[in-house]
Amino acid sequence: MPRPTAAQYAYGSATVVFSAVALLLLTGATGPAAVAVVGTLALGLGLAVAVAAPARRAAARRRPAAESSAPAPAARAGEIAPRMPAPRAEARVGGHSLRR
């Protein structure tokens, strides 16, 4: 299993804290058993959010890749498809755009 990212820690921790406070305020739990149940629910919800964070990001990455894999439109008979010019060999990376 891969290590959790900083975003997963942040999302999970924030979810645990905010959901625990919200559940304690909404339920009015004061007994040790009720507070333990609320804490367990908050931890479970935080874990679910932390695990779901990379799944949403991976799904967002897959969508553009699926769109870009569509086949190019076919050229008509006898017509040459336009091509992108090859990059110049003397082009510098990181140079000012107005200088040659």
C-alpha cells in the first residue's frame, strides 16, 4: 500500500475534527460511551475521506486521457494531413522569448 500524501492527512484530519465537533454538538452526547461512539464515527468518516482523495484525483486524470486518445479525423483521398513543424535544434529552453 502506498504511503498517504500530505493532502490525505490534511483532509482526513480536518474531517475527523469537524465531524466530531459537529456530531457532539448535534447529539449532545455527554456520557463516555456516547462520546466513544461519536469518536469512532468521526474516525471512520475521516478514514473514508482520506482514502477517497486520491481516487477522485486519479479519476480526474483519466478523463482527459480518454478524450485525447480519440482517433484523428481521416484525411480525404489525395489530401495530406497537416503536420506540426519539428522544433528547431537551436531553440533554447528557458531563454527569453524575444531573443533568438
